[in-house]
Amino acid sequence: MPTSSTSDAAPARPSRATVPRFLEDGAQWAWRFVVVAAAVVALVWLTSRLTVVIVPLAVALVLTALLVPLVERLARRVPRLLATWLVLLLAVGLLVGVGFALASSIAGAIDDVSSEIDTAVSDIEEWLQDGPLGLSAETVDSLSGAVTDVTDRAGSGLLDEPATTARLAAEVIGGLFLMVVLLFFFLKDGPYLWSWVLSKIRFVRRETVDASGRAAIASLQGWIRGVAITGVVDGVLIGGAMLILGVPAAVPVAVLTVVASFFPIIGATLTGALAVAIALTSGDVVTAIILGFVVLAVQQIEGDVILPIVMRRQVSLHPIVILVSLAVGFALGGILGALVAVPLAAAVSAAVRAAAELSRPDGVGDGELVITDGGSISSASGIDTA
């Protein structure tokens, strides 16, 4: 009886060509990346179309985080509706009062700076003709005219078309009205709105969503407090230095420093450069150099001492995240978009961090994340996670 040898048997051929593992893994990563990129593009497109709604909503959320502690305190003594109206009227009255108090000084400072800039431009034109370049008067005049044309087009481009101006005015007024209405209802019915949102969440996820929301609000409040305190300190120090050195526009620059502090990194740089430019145009080079060193020292003290103490761990964003948030916010919503971009990014970061703490399997889980009365989030070990 003949026997077959296994060594003589032909190897079985695969029914189809095998795909290399690296190509299969790469294809899986590629289509997932395409899906995520398409979702991001769709989200950015939708956001750009709904800017008139999203920007007022974001500003209202940030202002709610700022004003809601005061409403909560007043609501313990008076009805919440009355507390909301009192806080809103107080905020509006404070803004209007500060605006009127600074209007005259700002207007006078603008006139002074404008005259100093005109003098500086005249000096530059004379240096171009009499200096080492030796340009002719006709060349200097043509260069000056070209610069003037560019600045005029940049400053009045939006106002050339009446339809564009009317639409911009309508969007600003409508956005302001929507922001005020949203702010009123967030302050008045905030707890009820949040309870309604939580009631729509599955019970197993409700604790995580609640902790994330509270962490986001706590992060917004910490960011506003920290930025306001550091901005006031910077404004007082830089404005005081300008007064001591005899540089004009000290009060307006101090106010601008406080406002610009809400635009991290960029705001401090621009206001510091403005202060040095005013000193250079109104005084001498030595005064400008001294003020420049003062500005750098104040900014270093702010970044290395004041900001870490005030912020603690309320907001922990990498400078790259801050710059990208500012750029995206400005691209989508202009100045207001840039104003709310960083606090919203900090709120999202805090919410994700709180949700991650609750889902950790190493003992810090459900029931071990403590939400304090102030809204901050801390773990059972006492480490602040807000």
C-alpha cells in the first residue's frame, strides 16, 4: 500500500494576497484621521456661520461665572430675581461710571499721543532727507503718502460700504442684546437649568457630568479672579512708573493694561510696547529705556510670582494652547472671540480633567471626588484638581 510523504505535499496557497501589517495599521489610522479632520472642519464651518450666536453665548457664560457668586450671596437674603437685577444694575453702573470717569483723561491722552506721533513722523522725514540715506523730498513725500493710504484703507475699509456698516452695527447691537438676555437668565435660572440638563443625562453618567460642569465654572471663576488681580497690579505698577518718569497718558495706559491682561501673552506685550513708544515720542531715549526695563521687570514678577500665587492650579494651560486659543477666537469672533477663547479653553480642560479623575480605576473614583462650596474640585487625597 503506497504511503504519501508530507514533505512532498505542496504548500497551501492563500486565497488572497496578505496585506502587510504596517499598511493595515496605517490605513486604520488614516481613515480615523480623515473622519476626525472632517468633523473638525464641519465644526469650524458651523461655528463661523453662527458667530453672532456663539460669541454672545460665550461672553454670557464668562460673565455668569464672574457674577454668579454675588448673586448666590444676595439670594440668601432676597428673592433670586431681585438679586439678579441688583447685580446686573450694579455691574452696568460700575462700567458706565468708570467709562465716564476715564473718558476725559483718555481723550486728552489720545490728543497728546497723536501730536507726539505727528512730531515723531516729522522728525523721521527730516532724518530720511538729512541723514545718511539722503533721500529726496519727493521720495519721502511719496513714501509718506503710501503709508497714509495703507493706514486709511485699513482703518476705514469696513466703513466704505453703507450696507456693510449697517450689517455690522446690526450684528453688534443684536449680539449685545442677546448676551444681556442670556446673562440675565443664566444668573436667575442657572441652578434650575443645570438640574434640567442633568435630568436628561443617564444616571450612570450624571455624577461625572455634574463634576465636570462644576469644575468648568470653578476654572472660569479662578481665571477671572487671577487675571483681574494681576491686571490691576500690572496697571498700578506701570502707570506709577510712567507718572514718576513724567511720561504722559499714565492713567489710560494703566487702564489699558488691566483690560489687556485678559488677552494672555499678547496683551502684556502690546501694552508694554505702547508705554515705551509713548515715552520715546514724548521724552528721550533714556526715559524710554528705563520704562522698558520697568515693564520687563513687572511682567517677570507677574509671570513668576503673582500669577502662580493667584492662579494656583485653577488654570493650567500651555502657552501654545493659549496662543492657538487666542488665534482661533479672534478668527471666529474678533476681539470678543479672543477675549473668551482662553477662559473657555481653561474651562474645557478643567471639565475633562475632572471627568478623568472620576473614571480613574486606581482608587480615585466615584464618590471620592469632592466638590467644595466654592465649586472647586479636589480628590480624596486633598490634591486640588480645579
